[in-house]
Amino acid sequence: MSFNTFGHLFRVTTWGESHGPALGATVDGCPPGVALDAGMIQTWLDKRKPGQNRHTTQRREPDEVEILSGVYDGQTTGTPIQLMIRNVDQRSKDYGNIADTFRPGHADITYYQKYGLRDPRGGGRSSARETAARVAAGGVARAVLGQLLPDLHILGYMVQMGPHHIDRARFDMDEIARNPFWVPDAQAAEDWAKVLDTMRSDRNSVGATIEVVAKGLPAGIGAPIYAKLDTELAAAMMSINAVKGVEIGAGMDAAALTGVDNADEIDMGAEGPEYRSNKAGGILGGISTGQDVVVRFAVKPTSSITTPRESILRDGSPNSVVTKGRHDPCVGIRAVPVAEAMMACVLLDQVLMQRAQTGVAGPVGVIG
Amino acid sequence: MSFNTFGHLFRVTTWGESHGPALGATVDGCPPGVALDAGMIQTWLDKRKPGQNRHTTQRREPDEVEILSGVYDGQTTGTPIQLMIRNVDQRSKDYGNIADTFRPGHADITYYQKYGLRDPRGGGRSSARETAARVAAGGVARAVLGQLLPDLHILGYMVQMGPHHIDRARFDMDEIARNPFWVPDAQAAEDWAKVLDTMRSDRNSVGATIEVVAKGLPAGIGAPIYAKLDTELAAAMMSINAVKGVEIGAGMDAAALTGVDNADEIDMGAEGPEYRSNKAGGILGGISTGQDVVVRFAVKPTSSITTPRESILRDGSPNSVVTKGRHDPCVGIRAVPVAEAMMACVLLDQVLMQRAQTGVAGPVGVIG
Amino acid sequence: MSFNTFGHLFRVTTWGESHGPALGATVDGCPPGVALDAGMIQTWLDKRKPGQNRHTTQRREPDEVEILSGVYDGQTTGTPIQLMIRNVDQRSKDYGNIADTFRPGHADITYYQKYGLRDPRGGGRSSARETAARVAAGGVARAVLGQLLPDLHILGYMVQMGPHHIDRARFDMDEIARNPFWVPDAQAAEDWAKVLDTMRSDRNSVGATIEVVAKGLPAGIGAPIYAKLDTELAAAMMSINAVKGVEIGAGMDAAALTGVDNADEIDMGAEGPEYRSNKAGGILGGISTGQDVVVRFAVKPTSSITTPRESILRDGSPNSVVTKGRHDPCVGIRAVPVAEAMMACVLLDQVLMQRAQTGVAGPVGVIG
Amino acid sequence: MSFNTFGHLFRVTTWGESHGPALGATVDGCPPGVALDAGMIQTWLDKRKPGQNRHTTQRREPDEVEILSGVYDGQTTGTPIQLMIRNVDQRSKDYGNIADTFRPGHADITYYQKYGLRDPRGGGRSSARETAARVAAGGVARAVLGQLLPDLHILGYMVQMGPHHIDRARFDMDEIARNPFWVPDAQAAEDWAKVLDTMRSDRNSVGATIEVVAKGLPAGIGAPIYAKLDTELAAAMMSINAVKGVEIGAGMDAAALTGVDNADEIDMGAEGPEYRSNKAGGILGGISTGQDVVVRFAVKPTSSITTPRESILRDGSPNSVVTKGRHDPCVGIRAVPVAEAMMACVLLDQVLMQRAQTGVAGPVGVIG
């Protein structure tokens, strides 16, 4: 219904179905005068694009973005930016047999119960294809952030696939872009390739955990009480398909800590406060501390598997479901660029809000 | 700044500081004709009220709610409901020494960096006292839900304190209201009392995990894509003070599962679809399945501890901080009724949204 | 900036510039299951389309709408509806000489002062071409209203062109569609054609007043205090290009009335209350009475005229401006279908809001 | 329902009924660090306060504002400001006989039809008493505007009472505060006093037109397309009780003008563009030009009159209504400070929005 928009001042409305003619994002609230062209957005879309290796869906979508408005002569105009991506490879016959079946773990059944409709061509609006539009919008957000906060860097990567965690001792940022899993651990990349091959031959799939970090965000960003930075990030990540949990900093493990252990003690550094640890994930009271902002989220295993699962048909009769089609054995992989895009959008939105209301009565809090 | 409101149609704006004259909630969007009086709201506030046993802060606040508008003759009028709670026991002298200190783990430092102000009387708006207003608003939501969905029950309880988990085999719903920890396990209640006593004598504090369950929510509730039921619940819980992680259903553990294990298989029951398991936590594609909606969140240990922690003063000079005052050794305890209230508000909001747009063109999806 | 959306539950975001590749509307919040196809929307666009007679701009735009999402198999799906209209006849060379000139009465100067940009191709986002997107969105709203309120009729028409008023004694609803001015008075249509011919030969233009009436709206629609039905209609009409005044019922003339004359006395009719007059324009306290809802608004004369007007260039030097291009001598004419579309969107939005919150605690107020 | 809030970044939610214990405004989005105390707000409330002369209602409300949150030590903190005004003189017995009567011209009937409720104590939420909360919120807006735009002045005054217009040749700004009508024409003040005395003895009432002007607003303020400055002002004024029409600049008279006459020609002045006239009312394309922003609106005559008017009872039976109580013979008088407050809120909101998004990529458009 009318909740396909996120953001307060940098507002993104995504539209389009998995098997319709096109999908896209209407981006409202982009400041004027920022350098932007389709190529800058395409870079990020290419990162998410399916079919780039054997570990993601073999659906062949070029995901070419067209800018229909809001940019003139290589600059944003301050008016809505319409980003359109044509669907090309909608092999809806793959889905021919699902029109009356409710696939376990899919939104088929709840969409039907809510809207009274089944799109026999596939997941429709609940498909992860919708996230292409988010990545495109994230490209706009990054262009603006590049202008406002040149030192800000947003980086997502996988830290767990199924029960297999990365080894933080082997953490190598440069490794992330070298493997199909966006994993900062060369050994894990190698191991996980085998895990996925096994999953595929087992007609099974596997979950994952992704971490997204923003480096270089200044202190003071965040809008208490109900648009706290962590609140907004939690909502942004939870809105991504298949996500079941979101953590900031110490996350769920914070429950097991004591106050003495959890305190991020503070020293005065050359350029401001410095923290001895980052249990808080860079956010206190919903406002950034200036440390790395650290978000993690868990993605459930792909529900589309070719192992039969018991379910029912629309008429209530029992039905054993095997979901064919071209599906990712680990949807977590393609969630990485999506999560980066969502973080970019949230941070820009928060920074714009900050600009609106601070400094009205003079400079804000300076320490030291 | 202007983000002290949550909800789309049932909109709650909380206001007030920990040490100001009063705090409260402005509730807009409450349907007319619903039975409501101050006593119905007071019931829930009393549950959250501090100082009821030795395990929560000894600040003595009666937390008496006054309804200033929106209710006439025991019924809601459809106009804004103003709920006011006077602060009574603001012993701000307890905080006399914190005006220039940044307490590790507190929002002192980030509020100062954002707003340029320090409230020397205590946590101001970032204090957990703000949650009293949420509980009051939740009382209104529950009254309306009672009318719309008489079979809906919302129940929160602690499942972990520090490293100590409940034993699910001993789960006893009736136990929850009998102990100061809202824990459904009598043995845990006994053990945890000792843990907390130790924490206090150690000048330390401890984290916790809370689970909140909604039973009896019909299928079809939730507003994709960016106001999904799980998205809204994640935001609601993450907005509560000290929360660092939120999970739906299998939560972070979903990452370790395979697709075969994660599938909640479906049978046709007498009254509709029945699921053999609930890894999804009652939500698929952001829409309720009709199963229990299961949310969990982790609360970090209280940052206010009397063990000294290293920090800095406003001028940047180093300072060892001991936070006196009357603080909960485990803030997770009082988060239980707050989380219930937040869930009530989110569910009502989603149900109202559902009423707006469904059934326009006839009945929605019926199965069987 | 981020204010290209209107509506609360039926949300319309228009996008696109006068001389860009396309423009359109992203419609979020349309209920599912409503019959809709491009033809139903095209009907309304054709009514607004320029170049249909000698009295409107000779720019030849087919204004063909393409539905890119949200409709499947002739029915709305409840997901965002993307409506795209390609620009075809952008003769931007017409505007070659305006890049550095500020045309009196145009938004050139204020857009430049706000955004720091000039689009040398024409009015960009401030052009009345944006209203094509509104008309398309209005077509969606009408389809839904047809389902919800089959007896509702929305009709706009001109009542004044320059100093020339219609003769209410000659009011003939059937005449409206027969003349290029949407005027319900055959004699006026004939006279005004001559007025416009004179205007054109005089290198001048003329203002107009439009009236829009909704018949068949039930009593009880409207959302006090700040989304009153009249408030929303005033905002909707004032947002149309060149509008300088909006009236409800007696409008500005209400100032001259006495309380005795202004009272719309009430009788009990067979189907509910009946009013002896309609000074209120069908709205009391922001809520519909069940009478005709009557809105009027004034459109200023087209600012693009070929009579030279004094102005300045971007560098501040004086410049006499003659605005060439293909402009309507009376923009009020094409405002008629736009105003109808805006009213359709506002009424649907209000009706959806009404559905959300009434009847929760039983039937609402019945009279008699 | 949930529409008791206005503003985008400076958000005001008013609450409270005419005969409840209190009313007020929750102001969210006020920047921190601005000097503010109750006295600064009281100044504006005193201007609106009823019973100050024989021409306004004799209800004796001290309208004393209490600041419950958001201000500490004489400065705003950036958190919500709760402004409460206790009702003191609720003589609801005056209304004893109206519980089952629908008063012509009042919202009694439509509120009943919408909400199913009658508040037998008076107009409830539809009473003009609600506007006291707006005036209080406007006081906050003025404090912030004083910091941001020290040269901005907002001034409202009556220009018409019943059929009697002021003589613009006698316009004297200093006269406004000297008479009970806020009229800038000493002779009109004298004449109108007699008109009102006659109205009262005739058991009648009279309408009015108010003009509100903002001087000193810089060019470039306004948020196209659907939060244009004129759109927002139109909505703000139309939301005030009894308003039936709103005009910007030339207003409804713009319809009768030609393009040649309507063009506000531009010269280059010492400090920027200067306009030879102000038909546009200081707004082009929804954005301020730097000229005076000029808004006018018509208020209908008070519907509460002691001349009997025909109506019906709740059961549908006929009833002749005489509205006793303590009512203003010309509600337009007290609308003056309300309109000023609304303009202050709208302008601040627009200025804050402007701060968010401009200057991201360098300075915006400079002329000359």
C-alpha cells in the first residue's frame, strides 16, 4: 500500500515487479548542483547484478539504469530523479506451476491473504529484484555524500555463511572485491565456494550474516527519539528481503556483557574524543560518536529450493512444493550491495536533517 | 529534532525530560467511541513503575497519568489524547557532578555534540524515563486493539540476563507476573535475583534479552515494502534505550540454517493454514501469517555504574567517572512493559492501515 | 526538494521536467483489485492534451501514458503504479534566448535563487507540463472512487475569463464538453473565443476562474484539524501553476455576509439532512455535509506574452523580455482537467483515511 | 483522527477541547539553543485572548501558557516543547440545550456524522479555542525566526468587516495595535465599532477579511511542487475556523487581469532584484521573490447567533435553533493573531527545509 517510500528528506520510493516491464526508484529530496550521471549509478548496479558467477541466480538482467528526470547537463537539479531499469529476462514460464501453490518461506501466502491476488509470474513486488531499485537510489545518495562528507566510506561484506564464520584475524579489506562472496578472508572465500557447490547439489540453500561499516561519519548525526540513527539503520536492513535480525555494535551479545566490560572508555585525541573500544557500534543515544558505525544482519537461507517441502494449494488441498526457477543458493551474497545502498540513503537522510536544524543559534557542542 | 513521533495512522509523540516538570504522550489517530479512562492506562504504567523492588531504580515516581484531552464520558472522541505524567522525584542533585563529564556508554557526549547543550540535571530526553510515555500510549493502543481484535494477546518476558538463559523446558507463562524479572521460569527468577545482588555489590550491571510475542494476530497484517511488520517492529524495539539487536523468529541464528531446515511447512487446518514450525516468527514478506509474532531484542548493561570508568570532561581533560544516582542494575527488566507497549502501538497502526485499503474491490484472499 | 508528493494514504509523487525525456507519476497506496488499464487513464489525459484547438498551446504532445508497474491482468495489485509519459515535442530551441533572462511572472528567477540553476530548455519542473502527471494520477483515483462511491461525480468548468463571467441563468452542464473552454454557457463560449483571438493579436493573455464540484460525496468525509477537506482542497488547487486564490462555497464573499444570511438552514429529508442553501460549499468544520462540494480558484493570465516586459539578466543588467514559444493565451483552460484530477485524488485520500478509523467501535452517527 | 499536526520539520500538534481540562501544542523540531521562556509566548496569547473588549466573547480565559518540556535555563534544548493552557472558564451549562441540536453553520452535524459523538459541552475540538494552541506554537516559531531572520516582520490586520472595506489611502500601520479590530485605519475602527454594536443588537453577526504580510523574507524560500510557499500558506489559513477563501497577492482578482497588467516588471537594485509591482504577492512558482509575502483570507460570519435558524434534532425532528453562549459577533477579529502565528510556523518550516538541502554543492544562485 502507500509505504513504498523510505527516508525523511532524502526520500526514495521504489516501484516495479519482478516480472513487469520495468522497475525503478523515484528519488525526491536530492540537493541541486551535485555531479551525477547514469554511469555513476551503473557502477553500483553492476556490483549487485545477478548471473555474474555460478553462485548467484542465472537470470540474465543487464540492469541498465536510465535517468528520466532530475539531472541536467551532468548535475542534479533539485527535482525528483526518476531511475528506471527495464526488466529483460522475465522467464515467467519458470513460474508456471506456482500460481496456485504457496511456497513455504515465501510471501506468496501472506500477499494473497492481504491483497487477494496472486501474480502467477513470480514473486511480484516481494521478489528481491526490487532491491535493484534500492541500489540505484543508493548510487544517488553516494554522489551527494561524496560532496558533503568526502571522507565517508561505506563498506559491506559477509562475515558468516551458514555455520561458517570468517576468521577476523585474517580480515583483509582488499580481499572483499576479489571473491564472489564479498568476504574479507581469502580462505573463507575458497571454503565457501565448496559449501555452496554442495548446497546446490543437495538441492538446498544456506543463510548468511553481513556486516556494513561506515567509516568517517562525524559525531552528532542521528535524530532522537524515533529516528535514531540505529533505529533507522535497523529498519533499513530489516526491510531487505529475508533479513531476520539486525545488530548494532555488540548486538545480541550485549545481553551477556557487564557494564564494566561494555563501557567504551574515552580519551581526548588530537582531533577530538577517542574511544578505547566500540561496543556501541558508533552510536550512543541514537547519535553517532564519530567512531565506525557497525551494523550486522542475518539473512535466512533462500526459500526457493528444489527439495520438496509440504504445503497447500489455494483451495486448501495439500501439495508438495519444489521451487524451480533460477535462484541464488545464498541470497545473502547479493544483499551486500543492497545493504551498502540502504546505509548510504540513511546516512544522507540523517545528514540533511542535521543541516536543517543545527547551528541556528550558533555553533554546536565542541569538546576540548 | 522533529522525530519524536512514531506511527502512520496511530501516531504517538512523546515529550518531556527526565528532570523537567512533566512528560507525556500526544496520541493522534485513536478511533472514536472506544472505552478508555485513566485507570486502564495506569494499569500498564504501574507495571513499569520504578522502585517496586530492590532490583530496579529507587527513584520513587508514582507515574500517575492524567488524560487532558480526547476522552469524554469514558469514551475516546477521535481527537488527540494528551497523556501527562508529572515528574515528582527529580533528585537532580544526584547528578550535580555530571554537568561537565561525559559518562561512558551514555548519550551525554553525543547529545552535546549534536545539540551543543548539557542538561546538568540528568539524562534529559535520552533518559529511560521517556519510556513511561510510551507505556501510557501503549495503554491506549491496547484499549483499541481490545475492540478490534479481542483475541489478540501481547506478552513480553525476559529470556536471558547476562550469560544466563532461561530453560525453555521450564517455560511457564503464569510465572511471568510473579517475579520482578518478568521471567517465565521460576528457577531462573531465583537464580537471577542472586546474580543481580552480586552485580550491585560489585558496582557493576548486566545486559538482558527480552522476547515479546503477539498471539492471535490474523494473517494479512503488514505494509510492504518499507513499513513491513518486521521492519516496524525492529524500528520500534531499536528505538528503546540501550537496545543493540533485534530479531524476528529465528533471528540471527537464521544465518546458520539451511533452506530445508528453515522452511515452515504448511498444512490446512480447520480454520485456515497451519504451520509446522515458526522460524519466520509469524511474518513472511513483511506480512503476518497468523502464527505467533515473535520478536526478541538485546539490552546492553546499564552504563551508570559505580565502578570508575575513564572518560573526558567537556574541556577535553581526562576524568575518571563514577555514575551515582539511582540506577537499575539491569535496565532490561523495565524494558519488558515498554516493549509490549511498542508492539501494541505498531500492531494497532498496521491494523488501521489495513482497514484503509483492503476490501475496496471485494473480499481479500481466502484460502480453502 | 523532497516535496513532490501529495496525499496521506493515496500518495502521488510527480516527476519529470518540461524538456526532459519523460515525466510521470508514482502512485502509492492504490487499493488492490480495482479494474484499471492505460485506456482508462488516457481518457483523462486526452481531455487535458495541448494543441487540440487554436486556443491552447500548439506544442504537439501525444501524452500517451504507459503503466510500468502496479497493474496486472487489468487489475491493480496494491503495489506502486508507475505512470510514464514520454515527452515528444520538446522544441527547446524556442527557449534558446531565455537562458540568461528572467521572464517577469515566471519562476525562472526564484528557481535560480533557490537552486542556483537555470534550465535553458524551458520552465523545467515549474512548467505546467508537470500537470499531465497529475491528470494521469487522477485517472487512477477515479477508477478507485468508481468502485467505492459509484454515485460520486466530479466536474470542473470555467466561470470567468478575464472580466467576463458566465451567466448562471444559462448554466447548462451538457455544454461543458462542447466547447474548448469547458464553459457551461454556450453564449459565453462564443464570446470568449473572440476575447481570446483579440488577446492573441494584442500579444497579451488573460486570467480565469474555474469551479470544481463534487456531487454525491457522503457526509462525514474530512480529517480535522490540519487535513480538513477544505484545507486539503485549498492546498491541492493552490499547488496548480498560476493559481492565486481558492474559495470554498461563498468564498471571499463570505466576508460581506451576516450570520443570518450565511446560515444554511437544515430540514430532514427522506434520506437524511437536507440544506436550504450551500454557502458552506458542502463542508462544515472541515468535514463534508453531503451537499455538493464547491471549490473555485483563480488562475492568473499567462506570463509568457510577446508584449515586451522589463526585466534583468542573470548579471543584473536590464533586459526587455518577449517570451516566444508556444503558450496558452489563457492557462486557465487547461487547468480544468487538472483541478478535477486533484479533487479526485484528495477525495479518494480522504475516503481511505475515513475507512481506517471509523466504525472501530460500532456504527458512526446516524441522524433520524 | 491522526491529522492534528502541521509542518514538515517544525511540526506542531495541537490538542485539547473547548470544554476539557486543558489544551495545548506539542512542538517538535525546534532547533536547540534559542532563547525562549513562557513570557515570550504569553505576549502573543494575550493578543488573542478573548474578553478584552466588548467586541469579543466574554468568556474569561486567562490563557496562561505553561512550558512542560523542551526548554531549560531559558533556552530550547532541541527536544519537543510541550505548551499547556488550562481551561478555566468552561461554562458548559451555556451549552446545556445543544446536545441534541445541530446548529446551522456549525460542525456539530458533520462531527456527529463522522465520529458518532456529540460533546454536549460545546464545540469540542471544532471550537475556535483550539487556535490558542496555534498562537502559542507561533510564539515559539517567532523566537526561532528572530534568530535566523532578524529582519523578518509578520503583521496581520483586518481589511474588511462585512461589506465595509478599509480605505487603503488611510493605511497606518501604527493604528493596528490601537483598536480592537487590528485595523490599520482609524476611521474604519470607529465605524466598525458601530457596525458591531448594531450586529449585536440585531442578534446577528458579520464576516471579515484579514490580510497577513511578511516583510523581510529573503528570496528562494519555498518547496515545490506540493509544499510551495503559497500552497502551505493557503492550507494554513484555510485550516483556521470559519475561513472560506484564501488569496495570494492579486488573489481572485488575478482572473480579471491581462498578462501585460499582471507582469511584475523587474529592475536591478542595490541589494538585488527589485520589482515594480507585487501582483504575485511575493511568490513565483511557489518560491519567495524577496518582496512582501501577501496573504488574504475571508472569515464567514459567526454561526452562533441569537436569531432563530431552522434546523433538526438528532432524531430528525425539526427544531428552531437560537445559539446562546458567549460568542464573538465577528470571529474574524480574533483570527488576526492566529493567522500571524500560522504564517510564522509556515515560514520557519520552509526556512528549515531550505537549510537542509541548499548549498550542498556550493553557493546557490546569485544575481548581478
